[in-house]
Amino acid sequence: DVKVTQSSRYLVKRTGEKVFLECVQDMDHENMFWYRQDPGLGLRLIYFSYDVKMKEKGDIPEGYSVSREKKERFSLILESASTNQTSMYLCASTGLAVTHEQFFGPGTRLTVL
Amino acid sequence: GQNIDQPTEMTATEGAIVQINCTYQTSGFNGLFWYQQHAGEAPTFLSYNVLDGLEEKGRFSSFLSRSKGYSYLLLKELQMKDSASYLCAALDSNYQLIWGAGTKLIIKP
């Protein structure tokens, strides 16, 4: 059974803290994505990666960075968390062809106080 | 700009049929996805259309008209477990997914 896992389901952090969100997939997928999902808005792409050590900015990269040191792991970093980064964060992966379906992790609901 | 429109919320009755519409405007087009997302859970893939026409998969069917920038998801024989949000997403010329805000489907007994 294919799987994308995320390090935490719920996370509460304080303004200014550095936050790490981890995502691991076991499908040997090349492509990995980080989205945030807010009520009334569609999924918004933060960053994506097509290969190890490669990263590309999505639509809303400001305030975020990413790391992909291994093929199966894609980390999202909030350098200095702010209250407007309170959101649901979803990681996804897909194989070589981007016309393939994306497999999503369960999500991390992050609250920044 | 790029845009996906779908209704915010729909209500239907158990056992009935419901059609969820999606219109898209993208820079180029490489296909359209439908995903289902239950409350508090991750989206899961339902369908992918790149050619015009209807594709049927059990109780769910998806239709695409490229000339009209239009798609719909048809759910038949509705069950209570179909209560969820349904997300429409179009793949643009750069193979980036443009997501709609989702349609919350409420099924009543």
C-alpha cells in the first residue's frame, strides 16, 4: 500500500520559532510538493522538487524554504513562524509523469500563536 | 490570470444523482483532475481527463469539454460516505496544477 507520511498531524508553535515539517514517501517518486490549504481557497503550492537537491518555488514561497537531501524525504521549513502561516500543510508526491495522480500525506495542521 | 471555478457547496439526497461543475481558465491545458477530500483527511484521486468526453468509473463519471473549458463530476446512487469536498484541478502548459477551492457535498438521508 503506497504511503506518504508527515511527521505531525497537529503542531502548535509560537511566533518567531523555526518550524520543520517532514514528509516521507515510500513509492520511489521523483516529484514532491508542499501545499497549504486554507478555507475558501484552493490548494496553494509553496515549493516543489523534481529530484534530490532540486527545488522550485511555487506560488507562495515567501517565508518558507525546503530541503530534499534524499529522494524519499522532502522537508518544509518556516524560518520564523508568523500567525499568517497558521494553516493545513499537505505534502504530495507523484511519479515521473506529472500527469499522474498525486498521492497526499495526511496533512499537518499548524497553529502559530 | 489562471482560474478554476466550482460551486462552494451542494446538497443532495441519498440514492440520488449529483453533478458538480468546474470551469477553468489556464495558460495552456494538459488535463483535468478530480479529487475527493473527506473532512480532516488528505485528498484522494478520483479521475483524470485530457480528451473530450465522458469517462465512467463505477458510480463516478467525469466529463471534459476542452473547447468550453468545462468539466463535471457525476456521482450516482449517492451514499452517505460520499459526503466530502470535491476538488477540481487543471494542469497548465507548464504542467503546474491549478486548484479550485473545492465543492462541499452534503448528503441527506
